Amino acid sequence: MTASPGADARPLGLARLARTGNPYLDLLEEQLTALCFTVVPDPPFTLRWLWQARGNLRFLHFHWRPDLYYVWPGPFYRTRRRRKLVRFQRALTWVTLTRLVARVLGARVLGYRIVWTIHEVLPPETRPRLVGHGADAASMVEPFATALEEQAVGWVASRTGDVWPGAPGCSLTTTRRLLDERPDVVERVVSAFVEGADFVERHPAEAAAIAEPYIGVGRRLIEKALARNRPSVHALSNADSMEAILDLDGRARLHRPTAQRIRRPDCVARGHRSAESRLTLGRDRVRG
């Protein structure tokens, strides 16, 4: 393999400037290592370090480092002493931001490529970031992904179903205690959900009109999103996809390993059956 004259000859090194403890970081480092990246965790982000590491690293990855961006004021109490402290912390924040900008500019001058990861951005906030090239990619739920694609802001590179066919995106959640103490409530909720999913399947236009004021996206875009991503009530039956997700969560230490990972409680099964029986009976009456 030969490199072009202008190619970067530095190895694939990445400095991870991130708060530790986030499961995302472990998964990211695992994938980067598989792609022959060398990851340097939490180095000192100083101009001296940037100069010394310039021959070995190409990328700087910032992942939620508020200590580099501002001085957190903490809870606000209406006391004279507290107000003075808050004003002092705001002044320190400007100093902190100025120092960060100087170091980022120094990194760019030295040829580093900079990657920012931002979490918990609301979907409506994503559009201006993509339009203004403040972000290169985003992960979001429907119908916001379809809305951005229809508005020619971006394109959908991959959907959850492409990675884990049959896996749930959003789901009903309850506690083990409620399952044990109030199975009748769980059964009724599951039954109502099954009937609602059936309604969306048979009447997508009407379902989109109902959802419009709650989601804040036009019904036309919601209907297009439903054409690409319909609700499913059979996720528990897709054991392979669910196992793959649990394996990934386990590697990220999001849950404790258990012997019985996927189970279908009796009340959930009864909710399914009762709703499907009513739906079948209703269709038979319509045909009759």
C-alpha cells in the first residue's frame, strides 16, 4: 500500500478527552481498537502536551467535558455571599472558555482533527446544528429522522432494524414489583398497546393526525415515517436481536448478568391474546 504525497503519515492515534464512566466510551474504544486506532485516554490537554504528541496522534475526541468549558455554579441560594460566588464563577468560566479556545486553535494549527460528541440534544435542536455544519451526524428517533431527510438536511445512514432486525426502538417498561403485584394492570396496558399498534397499522393517516399536536411534527412527515418504521408488538419473540442487544449492554456494563435474560410473563401473554382476539372478532364482524 502506497500513500499519496499529501497523505498524513502519522499513525491512527486518538486522544480521548472525556469524563470516564460513560458506557459509550468503552464501546467506542473497542470499535476504534478493532479499526487499528491507538486510543490515549484522558491526557493533559495543554499546549505543551499537544506539541509533544503531534507526531503520534491525529485526532482529539471531546466527550462531555464541562470542566474544560465552564465552572459549574452549583445550586443557587439567594444570599449575598452566594451571589458573589456565582459572579466569581461566571468570571472564571470566561477564563476557562478562553483557555479552551486557545488550546483548540493551537491543536488545529498543529494539524489535529477534532471530534465532538454531544449527548441529550433534543431533536428540534439538531436541525440547525446540521444545517450550520455544527454537527456531522446525529442519532435520533422517528419521525424526526424522516423529517430531516424530507427537508434535505441530511440522509438516514442506518436504522435500528438494519443492525438488529426486529429489535424494539421504544418499548413499554414496568417494574418486577408491578408485574408480581398488579398483573391485571400490566395485562390491560399491554392489551391497549396492541390495539393501538393495530390501529396505526390499519389507519396510518388518521394515526398521524392524532400524533401531530403531541409530537410537534406535521402529519405528512409522521405518515412517511410510519411507512418506514411501523410499530411492532412482537419484539419479545425476536430472541436473537434481543440477545444481541443484551450482549452489547453487558459489554458496556449497563446491567448485571442474569441466567434468565428474556422472559414473557403470563400477564403480558394474556394481554396479547385478549387484544388479538378482540381485533380478530371485530374484523370478522366487519366482513360479515
